[in-house]
Amino acid sequence: MVFNIPDNYSNQTPAPQLDKKTLNKMVWRSVYLQASFNYERMQAGGWLYSILPGLEKIHTDKKDLSASMAHNLEFFNTHPFLVNFVMGIVLSLEQNKTDIQTIRAVRVAAMGPLGG
């Protein structure tokens, strides 16, 4: 089954700031970034696991959440110590409901140089 990722989210209303509890949960989850490492998507499973609490708060629409989860499950590989920096950038773009292609491009552009 193939999920077609849309270009934009259906709900374009910017999300409120994430609370400290959610941010802390994401930081602690980032420890498990490499727990589901594989050679096809590298750290993508751990990446999605890390940012999922934030995505659930940002995207109240189920279709938007599934689109966000789908494009965040694509190939991802960076240095585990610097992943929180990339998480902050990506979640900021997600909060502002930036178009999905831009979010993907920024994620890819940030993960490469920080990969070490």
C-alpha cells in the first residue's frame, strides 16, 4: 500500500508553541534514535519516534498527521548528539505548517553536514 504525500497540509493554521513536557519527552526519546537502525532508511524509525509527541500536538487533523509521519519516515541519518538541533528546525517548520517539500528539503540539508 502506497501513501501519496500531499504538497501541503489541509489545515494551514499555525500550531501553538509546544509545552515543556512535550519537548522533554522528545529529548528523552531521541536517546533511542538508533534503536531501529536499518540499511534502507538508517535512523528514520528512531527519528519519527523522537518527534512523534510534537507532531501529535501540532497536527490535530489525522490526514495531516499521517502525511507528516510518512514524510518523516523517509531516509534520515545524522550524528546522534546533534539530532535535537535538526528536531528543533523541523518542528518549527511543522508548527508554521510550511509546505511539505520545504520541510523535507530543510531536513535533508541539515542532516548531511551534521552527520560528521
